[in-house]
Amino acid sequence: MFLYFLGLVVFYYLYRWVRELPRVPDKGNKYVYVTGCDSGFGNLLARHLDTQGFRVIASCFTQMGEEDLRKACSSRLITTHLDVRSKDSVAKVAAMIKDKVGESGLWAVVNNAGVSVPSAPCDWLTIDDYKSMLDVNLNGVIAVTLSVLPLIKKARGRVVNVASVFGRVSATGGPYTISKYGVEAFNDSLRLGMAPFGVKVLCIEPGFFKTNVTDSAILSKNVNAVWDRLPQEVKDDYGTEYLRRALLLISDKVAKFSDGDLMKVVGCMEHAVAAVRPRTRYSPGWDAKFFWLPLSYMPACVTDYILSKEAIPIAKKL
């Protein structure tokens, strides 16, 4: 019985592997718009798709990001400045893309741009902290998608949204998990709405990887800055030991458990863009597959117990 079950599992994965091998033809005439290409996943994806023959439109927040990509890639790749928080910036890039793609439309948009700070326990933050991140991680995703959706419908192309395992499990305080839950909801509603038009909407849910989102220096600086502005009453509730252990957690565990192989994520992004039959969801990273996703299917009492066991204790006890 066990061997029969094992055989079925092997057959399923072999069938899926063969089924997912074919790639779309005529890559040289397919435009792909990628946001957040200054570094990390977006930067590597832009380079990778360029080598695959796609016509990449890589948007960067900084001029240095644009210059670095132009030096590293072929003349096919187009770089442009984009601030996803700005309606004018989003509209300007969309107009440029419309002129470039013409009647063939836009094959894909990859919503990769995102930030991870400010992040802290909820009662450390202000509504402006929430707004600043949601404007990038959620509203930016929606704005960019809507700005080019008519072009994608014309090409019967794809929308690829980069969420996170923290769009499944809210393991930290602050706006990051909220923004990623929002991306998941937008992705699901858009996928159903665009299906009649032949548009595929795919979601990438990475685990922990070594990017700016998990950069210990950026995260530690953020925690210190937020702590310094807290009212004394809140500081007393948590205690200085909480701050010390939070910084230790960032510098030790987050850095240690973040995977340095970014191509695990980029490979999923490329498959979502280029495969004839892409998956609805991708979960790159062993931590995503074997911890975070299984945890997301657990009852709330189990999830709360596991996460609470790992939580840093506060100074003010009940």
C-alpha cells in the first residue's frame, strides 16, 4: 500500500514537471514590465528575462539602479524611473509602455516593488507608518496593475504579484503583513475577474531570502528609530530587554534563516511569465513550503500557540 501511494506521488510530480516544461513562443515580441528593479528579486528577474529574449521594461526608484541595469543587459532592455506611490509617475510609465507595445499589448507585469519598514509591534506605530507602507506594498501594486491592465487584456497576458508567506500568516506586528494579505486578496479577486479575458493572474509567496526586506542593518535601524520616539509608558510596558532581544533576533535568526539563493524566487517569477501553463501560486523557499504554509492551514489556537512560544516576553506582566 505504501509503495502504491509513493508511486502515485512520484507519478503526480513527474506529470506536473512535464506539463509545466513548455514555454511561450515569440519571446522577442513580448514586453514584460517589472517594478522594483534596483536590487533583489526585481533586478535579477530583469536580467534573467533579458537573457531569455523578452523585451523587458525595468522600473527603478533610483537613477543608479537604472544605470547598473543598462550596463549589465542588452539593448532590448528599457529602464525607467517609477515611484509607485505617485499617480503621475505610474501614469507616465503606463503611457510610455502603451507607445512601445502598440497593438500587440503588454505580455506581463510583475509587481515586485516593496518595502519592509517601518515594522514593529502595532502599538509602537502610528497611522502614518501604516499608510507609508501600504502606499508602496498594496496601493502601489493595485495602481500599477490598473494602469496597464487594458494592455494586458489586449495581449491576453499575465499579472504576477509578489506577496509573501506573511500574506498567509501574520507573525509580526505592523503594516507589512497587512499589505501582503491585501496583495493576496487583490490577486485572488483579479484572477477570477480576468479569467474570462484570457488573462492569467499568478502569485509568488516567498519565504525568507537575503534581500533588502530582510536586511538586518535596515531592520535594526528601523527598530531603534521607532523605539526612540515611543512614549515612556510604552517603553516601560515592553522594557529595554525587549529591545535588546528584538535586535538580537534580527541580527541572528533573521539573517541566519534567510536563504541567499535568490534564483529560487526568480525562477518562479520567470515560470509565471514564460510558461505556457503557469501555476496559480508559487511558494519558493524551504521555510515557506515546510513551515509557514502548513502553519497557515492550522487552527488559530495552534498557530497562536506556536508563534507565542517564540515571542519575546514583555516586562509588564499581567
